[in-house]
Amino acid sequence: MMKSFTLSLVAAMLFLAAADTVSSNEILDSGALPSVMDFGLIDHRGDFHRLYYYEKDEDTRAIALFVQGNGCPLVQKRFPQLHELAAEYGAKGVKMAMINSCFQDTRDEIVEEAGEFDVRIPILIDSDQLVGEMLGLTRTAEMILIDPRSWKIVFRGPVDDRLNYEKELPAAREHYFRNAVDAFLAGEKIEKPVVPAVGCLISFPDRELHEKNGLTYATDIAPILMEKCVRCHTRGGIGPFAMSSHRKVRGWMDMIEEVVLNQRMPPWQADPHYGEFSNDFSLTPMEKKKLIHWIRDGAVMEEGSEDPLEGLVVEQPKWAMGEPDHILAIPRQEVPAQGIIDYRYIHQTSPFDSDVWVSGVNVIPGNTKVVHHIIAYIKEEKDGKLVRTGFLAGYAPGYEPREFPENSGRLLPKGAVIEYELHYTACGTPETDESLIGLYLHPHKPQRALHTGLLMDHEFSIPPHDGNYKWSRTKKIKEDITIYDMNPHMHLRGKAMKYVVEYPNGTSRILLSVPHYNFNWQRSYVLEEPAKIPAGSKLTVHAVWDNSILNPANPDPSATIGWGEQSFDEMFFATYSYTVDEAENGSSSGPFSLAD
Ligand code: HEC
């Protein structure tokens, strides 16, 4: 049963994460403020921020979060002062951001109000309110000061006493925030660590609803886990533990809360604000709220009820799309125990004695300990030279097999050569690999040829220690095309990638934004509604790399990094698949269309 709370403030405080959960009155009495869990949020400009990113940053001495809310005069009147404070204390190592946890404010509205007031501080958008609940927010215009060494909140309260409900002093008499942050930076005791917030009340209607009605494990929670997590978190799956019973999930509940809040899980990196994707398995805002509210309430299962996770069998057929029509076997490879392994290229002539149209592919890596990526290119003879004329299949971590869009196919011409590009990484023991590519074939020539478009660039050079290095590449679209999916690809320093189309009429649309790219999860983002791109449009891909020491995946922040094949080098390699609109009877899978 859900506990019922009378005071929303007490409820908010009880929802504070971490070991030292205390009620607000205790906090006000003792000054012992709780610590904050890691979280990840996208800001009003579309950039991703993760709190614990700053853990190892000696230059970040404190983090100040101002609680924003649209339409609240006590917030709006603070903006000019906040910019001053951000500049003054930014120079002293205090990072400032705002957070909007208001149920009623949409992202577009937040962007609009930020524009109206010329807000230049990132506003983190906590639309499902889970971070706001964790922080124990009750009112806007509160300032929260966090120590990045302990993740303790060291101060919370109004910036000063200048603004109050319906009255305003000509000048502040009490500088709560300034006093607190000065004392903190000087290593001195903060005299007033908690001052009641003066701002507009924040409502948490879904939390109240879940408290009032309760959440039932078997009907509310287990189905979410079964749909969004169990595909990987099952025996023999790629997830590190199996969600095979309520007991297992309950034991992992704190870890689940952490990875959901900091957006590590489920592993889906696209910004939900731009476009819908048919292979999206991220949690919806309501699923997230149910799961986390249930965990924060103790993650109990009703007595006597059946556990849907117990005995659940997840089908994991070898060929997810059924037996292929033909299997290409890549010759067995020996992989040494250590060292850097150059890409290997293996040629195989097409096994078919006529042209074939491929309707789908499924790559099965033989040995996931060492297979890093596999690409199968199509090569044909042009002017006496064997050149790449198409793309047949590709595998990288995070890969999901998929059928090509309806009535489209990739042509594997008679006599063509299939070139396998194999990238292995040594794992400490000598290994062998026998990877397979399952081909699904069209019985007849399909309506359209599916092409792979590519924006690639070798020219960038990422300076040492640069945490936000940007590069972009634009390509003119010369025919009317339809784009079906996009595959951003960078290496370990990759931070963000965005595909933007500018139409001939000057308007533009973000087709895909991946604000927290993760090298371990390189996937296709498949558009729910394929995008029609008229001839004369421009397609631009923007990349951002993080070559700072704060990027936990960065192998060497002191290096200048350019293009290279190994993971410790970098790539700007953004692909998409498309068909040409009027070519109803496309005759060739066509050459790669490189950026021009
Ligand atoms: C596509 C496969 C996949 C899906 C779907 C998935 N996970 Fe994971 N999960 C993984 C893998 C692989 C790891 C370990 C590597 C990593 O952290 O990236 C992991 C790690 C975790 C961990 C942390 C374990 C640790 O200490 O690293 C938790 C907790 C977790 N997942 C929970 C979830 C929850 C909850 C869901 C659903 C809402 C979910 N996962 C969905 C594959 C998946």
C-alpha cells in the first residue's frame, strides 16, 4: 500500500533520494541537507547535461541550480541578477543552471519564455518531474547549491530577501545565496544553509495520483519492464542481470532509479522532442513516473499475487526475422590476444548467378568479445578498377536487425564482389570469430532501390582538452528523396550528432538529434514517418566531440585527434538510407553519394 502523506512538503522531502532521507522539519532544525542522485536532463537549447559529469572536474567547485517556472514573477524578476551571479561566480568555479520541473510548462513554452527574457543560462527540462521530486522542490525561485565532491546540497533558499509575494524591497537586506556560496568557497561554515523558498508552488499531480491510488506491481510495473527492459535483461541476453522475478528487480531498484534518472537506461539516445522513431524503446514519461514512484515507495509486490516475471521465457531465436534465404559466411578469423588490430578486408564474389534484390539483412557477430564492427560493401568493376558501389550490411554494438522499407531493396548485382570490412579489438585472450550475414531476398525487383547516403569528413582536428568541439558538413540534395533512417557514427569522444534539413523555401527541420551519443550504442534511428526531402534541400550534420578529461570514455584528453579507423581516433561518419522518389524502378543500388 502507498503511504499517504498529509503535507506535500514532507512528502517531497521523503522522496529525496540517497541514504540520508530526512523530513523537511528535521532539515530546517539541523541544517543536515541530503545528497543528490546523479541525473541527466536536456536543456532548452537541446544540449544534454549530466550532474555527475563534473565529479572529477577540479575547476567546478560548486553547482548552483535555480528553480525556474514559466509565468512566475518571482522567477522572471530574478533573470538579470542571475546572469550577473552566473558571470561573477562562474569565474570562481560555480556552474549555474536552471531547472524547470513544472508540470504545466511544455518545452516549447520554456524556450519561448527564455527567448523573451533573453535567458543565457541553460534551463534543464525536467518534464517528468522526477528530478524535481528527488530534489524535494516545492516552490520555484529557489536556489540550490550542490557540492560536487560529496553531492550534498549545502544551501537551499531564495537568492536574497529582495523579492517577496506582492512586495519588493528597493535593495536586498539579506544575501542568502551570496553568503552561502562565499562561505562555501572559503571553506567556512554556511550560517543559514536552509531558508524557506519564496516562489510559486510546484504541483506534482502524477505523484499525488500514484500516492492516492497506489501502483500495483503485476499490472502497472511488470508490463513496463517486460516491454522496455527484459529483451536485454533476461537470461542469455546482453544486459548484465536478468529481470527474472520481482525479487531481482527489487534488489536492483536503487540502481534502476539511478540509470533511469541519468538516462543510461534504456539505451536510447535520441532527443524525444524531435521526431518519432518506430524502433524507439525508451520509457514514455508516464512509464518512467510509474516505475520510479513505485521504487521510491519501496518497490513492493502485493501479497499473494502472481509474479509475471517469474518463469517468463523470452524468445531469442538465432535469426530474429526468421530463417534467411541465404547465409553469407565470413571466413574464420584468428584474433590475437592483444595489440591494435588493423581493419581487415576480405573479398568474396556474390554467390548468386544473377542480380538479386535484398529485402533485409541480419548480421550475427560470431564472437562479441572481439567483433567491433562489420561492414559489407558491394564492389563492382568500373574502368578496370574494383570500386565500392554500394552498402549491403553493417554491424556495430547496439545493432538491431531490420527489414528494409516496404517495396524497397538493395541490389546485389551479378558478379559483384562483397567486401567485408572487419574491425576487431583484442580482449586479452586469443579468440576466433566466424560471423554470418543472413540475406532476405525479394522474389521480384522491388519498386525502389534503397541507397545509403553519407556525410563524412576527414578534415576536423580536435584540440586537446576541448570538451565541446564542433564540426559540421552540408550536402545538397539533388533529387526528390525519402529518408527512412539515420545512423550517427563517431568514436569514444563523440558527444552529440544532429541531422538538420533546410528546405528550398528556407524553413528547416531537425530530423534527428542525439544529444548524448554513446559509442556503445550505435543504432539506426528509424523514422516512424519517412521524411520527404525535395531536391534543392540541404542536409547538414552537426557533430560535437568531448576531448576533455571529464568524458569517462576518453582514452587520452591530451591528444590532438583527427580522423582514424581505431576507436581512439575519431570519425565524422553520418549515414542515412533513402530512396529516390520518381525512380519507381530504380535500376541500381547506385554509387555512394558522398558529401560534396
Ligand atoms: C538494448 C538492451 C537493453 C535494454 C533495452 C535495457 N538495458 Fe539495461 N543494460 C544493458 C546493458 C548492455 C547494460 C550494461 C552496460 C551498460 O551499462 O551500458 C545494462 C545496464 C543496466 C543497469 C546497470 C547495471 C550496471 O551496474 O551497470 C541497470 C540498473 C539497467 N541496465 C536497467 C535497465 C532498465 C530498468 C531497463 C528498462 C527500462 C533497461 N535496463 C533496458 C542493456 C539493456
